[in-house]
Amino acid sequence: MKFQIPKGTFDILPDCAEEPWRASALWQKVEETVRETANEYNYKEIRTPIYERTELFDRGVGESSDIVAKEMFTFIDKGGRSLSLRPEGTASVMRAFVENNLNQQGSVHKFFYIGPMFRYERPQSGRYRQFHQFGAEAIGNSSPEQDAEVIDFLCQIYKRLGLKNLKVRVNTVGDPESRAHFRTALIDYFRPHFDLLSADSKIRFEKNPLRILDSKDSRDKELVQGAPSILTHLSPAAKAHFQEVCNLLDQIQVPYEIDDRIVRGLDYYNKTVFEIMTEDLGAQNTIGAGGRFDGLISSLGGPDLPAAGFASGLERVIQVMLAQQTPLEEKKGPLIYFIPMGEEARAKCFLLATECRHNQITADVELSAKKVQAGLQNATRLQATYCAIIGSDELQSGKIQLKHVQTRVSSEANLAQIVTHLRGLTS
Ligand code: HAM
């Protein structure tokens, strides 16, 4: 019986002709860029388990969010505990921060992470059930500079990856005081239109009317057009904070638009929220998003510390890189590919390849081809730089011809000094 991969998941392969975004070199490129940029912004890596107690996400992400209400992979373990695959990283990072008492080690804490997340969504292009995020969370700083820093950090990663034509949309969801005020205004506005709302938005009306602003339903969208704006319901403190975030973005030259309809699909946000969009992906056009979430840590039993962060989907980022034909480094195969002729040569080639590898030279050896021609084809397919055919003559003389696979130019090398010779060719 042949098995098929579960719906909404995919394999990342060394190469993938039909879906080039699944080629592992691209994933490594994004991951390396995230790590390098994180280092410059002084964010340190954190890794948390891929599953947590379900309650963490209920409380952290919020029971009224679609992510928790509809999209979690939840299971009961053999001990009768309800566990869920993480649908996002923020709640887990905050749980780890609190549980490991990291607040005792200084006042500002900056983390980044890269890893798989799980949401039971209807799979389509750009939307998967197991997807991957890189993200960052900064804890302990309530100033607008922190918000601007996380937005800039994410934009720098995209810039270094060569992404173009992105739109940064920012908004504020206000502080609790502003939200209470805005909530009343929204209820007053939607109440006379209640019957026209979608079934989901009727529930949102009761639980969290702000969410209606985020509805994808076409009738809801029409109603939303006339809804009041959060920007006219901000407390003086929330307004000043948002204005300063915008000033800072201007100063550090991060282009952005203010979009007062952004509310985000997770419950923990407070003040600044943002989304980064592309026009090169079709429907799933948000490649990264985040914001400030000041009350989350204390709601998870930790100290009352402010925090801000972002997460971005690797699949979507890679798909945009390909759609925009971002120039990529050429793929590299082994520096040297040994092709033996006969049993004795095969043993020698294996030793030579091992010697090269022990000296940090990438090398491989042809162990399966019956004919030299097939070995040469494999050297080309693997994108080796040099190949060397070794038979009894070469073993006897101790000399081989190193052939450049592309140019076909050969040079003679001493078998006993293969490492020195190859180093000389590449230095
Ligand atoms: P989010 O908006 O739910 O935020 O997800 C962030 C990004 O993850 C999205 O913009 C998208 O690129 C990607 N993404 C989400 N769902 C899928 C999916 N099913 N398939 C493929 N990609 C997907 C968060 O997760 C927050 N934790 C962000 C954050 C961090 N806020 C503060 N700190």
C-alpha cells in the first residue's frame, strides 16, 4: 500500500520541479537570513514544543478567535489531558518566558523562533494545515520605539530576501479604555443591521464586535464600510502612542499606510497592529503580521510586562520570492566527484572522498553506476565542480586528471595530495 501525505501538508525536498517553493535550499536561505538579521537586532532564539495544553491557546490566543474556536488540532493524550498542536508561536513563547522565570534575568527580553504551526483550515494555495512561521517577540518595553523596531526588523528580513512591492499596513486597536468606547460605538452601529450580518458575525456581535471588521463575508464587508473608526475612539494615551509609532516609522524610512480596518484575528492585541501584504500571491496575500500585546503575559499568570512581536509565513515568503524572480545563489554540488572503474578503484575512491570530507571539502563518490558515462552524467546532475575517473592506471601511477565538469578543462593531480590540490584550485 502506498501512503499519501495528509491534506494541507507538504514535503520540502532537495529539489521540486512541480512546486519549486518546496526546494530545501530556499527554506535554508530564508532561515539563514532570519538568523542573521535577528542577530543584528539582538533577538535570541527560543524553541518551544509543538504542542501545549489546550488551555494555553484558549486563554492566550482567545476563545472567540477563529484560530481557537475552529482551527485547532486538539487531542486527548493517554493521561486524559487536552493538548493542542500550536496554531501560532506567541502564546507558547510567553508560557516559556513565565515558566522559566526569564524575567529575573534582566528587564528587556528579545526572542525569535522558526518552526511549524498547525491550523485546521481549508487548504488552498498559500494556506496549509501545517505551515511554518518565523517570528519575534520583544518583552519588557512599552515605548513606541519597540513597536517601530519589530516592524522594521520584519521589513529588513524581507528586504534582505529581495522582496519588493510590499505594503505595510498599520493600525491601533487602542488600549482597553479605547476599546470599551469603540465596542459600544460598533454595537450601536451594527445593531440596526443585525439581521443582515453573516451567521459568524452575529456571534461576533455578541462576543467581540471588533472582529466583524475583519470579516471576509461580502455582505459584512459592505456594512463594515460605514462602521465607525477606532481612530476616532482612542484615549489620549493610545492616540499619542500610535502617532509616535507613525513618526518613528517615517524617521527610519519604513513606508506604511494607516488602515483603520485591521483588527487581527487573535485576541491578545493592544495598541499597535500591522500586516504586511503582497500583490503577488492571490487570495492569501498577508505574508507577515503582528503588533503589541501588553496584557498577555499577566493573563497567563506572569508579571505585568508589555510586549510586541510579529510572525511571518515561510511558505508565502518563498512563494513571493519565486513570483518576483528574486535572484538566488546558484545551487552548489560537491567540489569533487570520484568515479571509480573496478572494485579496487572503488575502495580507493571511497577513501579519497572521506579524506576530502574530513578536510571540509565537499566530495561524493559514484558507487552505483556500472559505466563511466553514467558516472559522468551523475556528476553533471549533482552539479559537481570537478570529477575524477579513477581506474587501475591511476592507482598505479598515483596521478589523476581532475576534470572541470562545466569547462571540461583538466589538470593533473597527485593522489597523495588531493586535498592540497583541491584547496589550491578553489583559493
Ligand atoms: P497570524 O496573522 O495568525 O499571526 O499569522 C502570521 C502569518 O503566518 C500570516 O501572515 C501568514 O503569513 C502565516 N500563516 C498563518 N496561517 C497560515 C496558514 N494556514 N498557511 C500558511 N501561512 C499561514 C500570528 O500567528 C501571531 N502569532 C503574530 C504575532 C507574533 N503577533 C505578535 N507576535
